[in-house]
Amino acid sequence: MEPEGVTKFQLHWEAGEPPAAVLVRELEHWRTRLKAVGGVGADPRRYGGIGYGNLSRRVAQGFWITGTQTGALDRLGPEHFCLVTDWDIATNTVWAKGPLPPSSEAMSHAAFYVARPEIQWVFHAHFPTLWHQARDLQLACTPAPVAYGTPAMAQAVGSIAKTQPLPLLVAMLGHEDGILAAGATAKDTGQLLLRAVARAART
């Protein structure tokens, strides 16, 4: 299993202005909810203490995503986000600007936005119980040999996104405990993920 939190894509990042607070308000709302149930955070007992979980939303210029290694923070402000402006899945390259570099999962988020124009929100969280039961719960899954942060993962995510109704969940079998949710609204995306977590806990 790949180590958590390592950026694998080639990044062209430049320091830039934070987003307007209104643009990241819903992202922070859902990040807080996911953090409260353990899907986002940093824990010395998990992944060597490296932060995990990230959220993004589409905008005209690309997408705003939580900055790299912000999982440990209790609250995020606009200064903790990054604007991904362009990407090339084939060459595993990302262009971004903002107060912080983007999450190491930025390419997987990009794959959703490329695959479906109606996808406006992507949430990535880590839920061990849901991840281990993904096949039993009939979640769409990426192949186990495919590691996060790679062109193969982005291609696998994109292929799934093109065939599933929204909102949708994807278990990243090559990324320990990793679950992706995507949808047209933040509420639909977040609620689908939380319902799945609750269902896994009851199983």
C-alpha cells in the first residue's frame, strides 16, 4: 500500500491570493462534518500521523481544493485552499496557485471534473469500515493495484464517473481506506458519503 500524503504529480504552483470566503464556506462546513466522524484529520495511529482527507469545488477557473497537509487543522480559512487551474492526466502534471500547494489527491479530483460537467463537488475521506466493505456494499471500486496520485488512478476514477448516476461513491482499493464522493451539490455529495458510512457501521 502506498504511503499517505505524498504528492506524485509534477506540480507547477505559484503563490497567490486566497479565495473569497463565500467560495469555500460549504467546503469547510462539510470538512467539519467529515472530520467529526473521522473521515478527515491526522492521527498518530493512522498512516504514520500524516494528514488525510480533502475536498474541492468546481469554479470557472478550475477548482478550489484544500491545501496539502491541512488535515490536522481544526478549522480551515481561505488561506488554506489552493486553486487548481489546469492539469494533464497523461503526463501527471498539475498547475495551481494560491496560499498553499494543493492536496496530493488533486489529480483524482480533476478526473471527476473532466469526466462529468455536472460534477461540481468532490470529497475524499478515509473510512476504514466503509472501505473494507466496499464490495459487499456494491460501491464502485478502482482496481487494487492502482495507486493514488497516478494517471492510472485518475483514469480509473474518470471511467467510473462516466457510468454511474450522481451523486456517486468510489472506493480506492489501492489507497488504504480512501473513499471518493462526487456530485452536483455539496449537500448531496456529503449526505451520500455519510449515509454510506452509517450503513457500513450497521453491517
